Amino acid sequence: MLMNIFNHFRLTGRLVLDKRVNKWLKIFLIFIPLAYLLLPFPPDDFLPIVGLLDDLLLLGVTSILFVTMCPEAVVREHKLIITGNLPLGRPVKLEEYRCETENRDLALGFVCGIGILILGGFLAGVFLLLFFGIGYLTANMRRDQILASAVRIGPHQRPILYEDLAEVQKLLPPVRVSLFVIQDPQMNAYTFGYDEPYTIVLTSSLVEKLTKEEIRAVIGHEMGHILFGHVRIISIAGTQFGVGRLLFYKWSRSCEYSADAAALIASRGSHLPLTSSLLKLTWGLTDSVDVEEFLTQLEENPEASGLEILSTHPFVGNRIKNLISLSKKMEVIERKGGPEGPPDS
């Protein structure tokens, strides 16, 4: 137990020094304890021991949130280094494609939650830990429910889909996932879990209506949510309300852009598979769509973009524009010979 706590703070220290971890996350980690110490009128504690527990709780929760918000691949690398199973200097390049605003949006959302912890004292910290526990239990219960009603994809169960998953995994940083197909007339895909193996779920309608390339792009998108560390935060974000929930909505939209980048890598830099799958998911039709004409149509009603603030996902038009821009960025990286670009086909 004590060794686990010690290793956790060793991990936190290594992540603070890692240049691949966004500066907003480091500001978040340092700012919250400092704000607590510098409050002009800190919350009074009834007993000294309660005050000590309060301080330790704040430090522990803040460091846990910091590690949770860091990139999954980077955290995994440092964990293996701490245990002596991985040599130093192993590059992790997926972080180059994280949405620039994602960590900032997440930090702003957590500031609201931590503000409640600071002002509410020990009991607020207890409730926050309860939210962690409830989120963890809910994720496990949901996974068990999926296992009871879905088909798990494997070498002998829908081997073509299993091959699609294997091909995507070759193009992205390693992470263990289980792929399931569930009966559902709605086209959808989602992922959840707090640790490996994570669970990716595709609905039967999506599998039937998308092409092989589109399915691989969707799997790549869901793996992006895993590799960027989104899935571990969703349950916590769901406990927010009011302004805090709106801030997490903004973070959620940034997450979609980051996961779209992973889908691009899984599609070897081509935006077409994910673009076409997004349009099929939006319209529910399998016919081809003129992307340029669709984007022109959206520009005729720019006021509608303001409604995006109430959504966890960006509007499809904005995602397609971002995909096209990212695709061009990857082409530039490949021409420069950068190792972080998608592998050649």
C-alpha cells in the first residue's frame, strides 16, 4: 500500500517534468494547492486531525486528477520506467495531434470542482471521492451489461472485424482493448473503462452500413479516446452541473477533435473514411455525399454554430473541416520525414 502511494507521487513528479504533458495540466496541479494555502479565510476545521486529513485529501485528489488527465501513452511509459520494464527515451508521438484546447478546457472544468472542494472542506472531499467510486462502479457494471448482451469479436467470431481491429492497433500506440458488437438499429460506437482491457462497442447497424475503411476509422476514433485518456474522465465529468457541466461540454468537444486525429492515423492520413462515416451517422443513409456542397450548405446558416455550446460533440461540419486541416498537416509532416506521422501504406 505504502509503496503504491510512493510510486504514485513518483509518477506525478515524472509527469510534471515531461515536456509532452501539456502546460495547462502542470498549472492545474500547482495552482490548486497554492490557492488553498493562500486563501485569506481558509475553511475552519473542528479538530486538528481533520485539518490534516483535509490537506492530505486535497493533495491526493489533485494529483490523481492530474495523472488521469495526462496522455494514456505517456502515463503508461512512465509506469513501466518506474517498475524497470522499459528503457528511457521511448518516444510517444500521438500527443502531437491532441486538440490544442483540450487540456485547458478540462483544467477549467476541474477548477470548478476543486473550488467546491476548497470551500467545502473535508466533507466536499469525501463527496468527490464518492463520485470517483460511483463512476468506477458504474463503468464496471456497464461493461458487465455489455458482456451479457453483446458478441465479443475474436479470431473465430467475426474474424474480419477482428482483423480490422488488429490493423488499427498496428498504426497506433499499443493498448489492450476488447471489441464487442451489440444489437441496435441506431448507428453508434462508444468506449468505456478505467483500465486495460478497455471496451469498444459497435452497434450492429453501424457494422452493416459502413465499409471496411469506415469501420477502421471509427475504431481508430474510439481508440483515440482511450489513448488520450478521455474514457477515465467521462464518469467524473458527468457529476458536474451548471457552469461546470457547460465547461465539460467544451472539453468533450475538444476530445472529439483529438480522437478524430487518431482516426486519421488509423486511416493512414486520409480524412475520407471518417468523413463519410460521420455523414452516414448524421443522416442514417449509405449513399455518397458531396462534402464540398454539404459544407457550403452549412455556411449559409452560421448562426446555428452557437447552439454547439449545449452539445458534447462538435457539429459534423466543424469536424469535417478540422479533419481536412489535420490531413494536410499530416501530409506536411510526412514530406518532412517526421517519425510522428502515420506509417506509409
